Amino acid sequence: MLHVGLNLVFLTPGEQGGMEVYARELLPRLAARGDLRLTAFVNRDGAGGRVVDPAWGIDEVVVGVRASDRRQWVLGEQLHLPRMAKAAGCELVHSLASTAPLHGRFRRITTIHDLNYKIVPETHFGILGLGMRVLVPAAAHRSHRLIAVSSSTADDLVAHLKVPRAKIDVVPQGVSARPAVAPTPEAELRARLELGDRPVLLTVSAKRPHKNLPRLIEAHAGLPAPRPVLVLPGYPTPHEAELRALADRLGTLGELRFLDWVSDADLEGLYALAAVFAFPSLYEGFGLPPLEAMSRGVPVVTSARGSLAEVVGDAAAVVDPESVPAIRDAIARLLADAGERERLRAAGRVQAARFTWERTAELTAAAYGRAGVR
């Protein structure tokens, strides 16, 4: 069997959002194939089954760094991992988070999730931004093969980093299975979040500038009264203070609910009661949140930019993310038109069902076969 090392040195549980989802969903599917020997290289914070479930049958090797310290993460990936992968006998190392060891006596394949650092540079700042500007292009050129999570990201790699298109495999992500929890009852959520009996406009994302939340807040403010309550669960950042200040100036702060990451039960409850899901991001390498909403039958308004239109197809309302009126009008149409909401509920479920993690694993294993391992 091909011996594949899985570079998870980057992963601090609970802090990587979509890249952690990608790793946790892909690894057990790769292990279940039975034709690969897998060794996962994790950092100290992810050791002891916090990242790799022992039930998956994947060997775990701890790289003695903490990825929460970006300097240690780079040291672990560039210095320790190549030595440890060689000692483990890995023939191929798959790096799952856009950066990779730049040398080593093994073949290298890297999943590039996006080029945020270049296309929406405000996403990353400080030492992380500097690291991305150096390490992502280096990984793209020093890896023997690349996985892009969408055709849009593959096009970005060709256009911005001059990577040969023949070096890239497009491997879409999947839609995660619903957690095995009962959703929080609607009455309980409405009472706790003080939603009253008003419709809910839901968005789920980290509070970062490229998620385009200021324009969503402006679009919400332009909706006819009585407006829905805009609920914003997601990873908190300093950007949230700007969002609150904007809503305060618009006079709508009392109609917004800023939440951190919420429990699985609460999130499922929010999906169940949401009238519309809005995700007008300026740039995404793939775009899991709209698919997750569609799989739960929530009508979606999203962006025509990046990979999002590619992912949602004709099963969502797609708008220019830089046009507040376009975002506002799409949301207003769905709130007012029960027939269109029902059409998108049905179409969304069909579209989301096309994206499975089993297919992701199948295409990933095929990419391994093209990485030139002898």
C-alpha cells in the first residue's frame, strides 16, 4: 500500500474553521478505502486523539510544536516534519492547508484552499499574512502536485502564481453530515436570543473583512419594516467592533444578534428556523456555508464571485457582492415570495447532494496516484 503522510501540523482544534472540517471529514474516508497506509503528523495541541480519532486506524506522530505559535508551526512543518516523515517511511506527504514542507525525500502534494492572502489581503495580517505571502507560493511551486478545492481556485493558481494547469487536480469538498444532535427547539432559541416572532436572516462565517458583512448589514438596514432579525454566529475577531458600530449608525443594532461559534444543537436550530441564509462573501476558495445551508433546505443568497457561483449552481440567488441594493433586493424577494423559497429549498437539497466527502476521498486518492510515486 502507498504510505501517505498527512501534514496536520497546522491544526489547532477549534481554530481553523473550514480547513479543520476538511481534515476531519477527509481522513476517515481515506482510511476507509483500505488501499492506503496513513500516518498523521499532528502538533502538541492536536495530539492524543484530539484531531485523529483512534477508531480511524491512522497512525499518529506528534511533532513537538504548538501551531498556535506561528513561528513554531513553520519550524515544525519545514524542519521537523521532513525528518520525521522520512523516518516513518512515508513515500508521499499530503499537506492539507495550503502550506507544505519545501523539501524532503518523499513526493509532496498540497491542497490549496484559496489565495486569500493575495486576492483579499485584508484577510490575513501581521506575521500570518507575511507567512502566507511566502509559504503558499513556495508550496505551490515546490510540491509535485496540487489539489485545488474548486475550478475557480485552480484558475487563480494559474493566473496569480503561474502554476501549470496540468499540475493541478480539482477536488471539491463535501457537505458534512448533520451532527447527531437534536436541534435546539425554536421556542427556546427565540426566547434566548430575543427573536420574538420575526423572520430570521442567517449568516454563518468568521467575522473577517472579506466576508462582506458590512454590506450585508447595510442591505439588511434597507429592507422594508418590519425587518427580519439578522443573526451572525461565527468566529469573533476585532472586525466585529466595526460591524457593531456600523449597525449602531444605521439604527439597526437592536435587530442584529452577534454570536460566537455556537453549539451544534443551536446551529441546527438556527438553520431550522431561518427564512433566508445570506453569504455575500467577496472571495471563497470553495464555500462550505452555502452548501451546508442548502443541504438543510434553507434558501440561499450568495455571491457571484470566486467559487461560490460554481458551487451553488442555479439553486441559489446569486448577486454582485459589491452592490448593497442587489443583496437587499435578493433577500427581500425571497422573504416576500413563498413559492421561490420553496423552489430554492428543493433545488438546494439536490445541488448539495452532489458534494460528498466520499467523492472527495476518491478524487484525492486518484491525485496521489498522479504524484509520481515509484
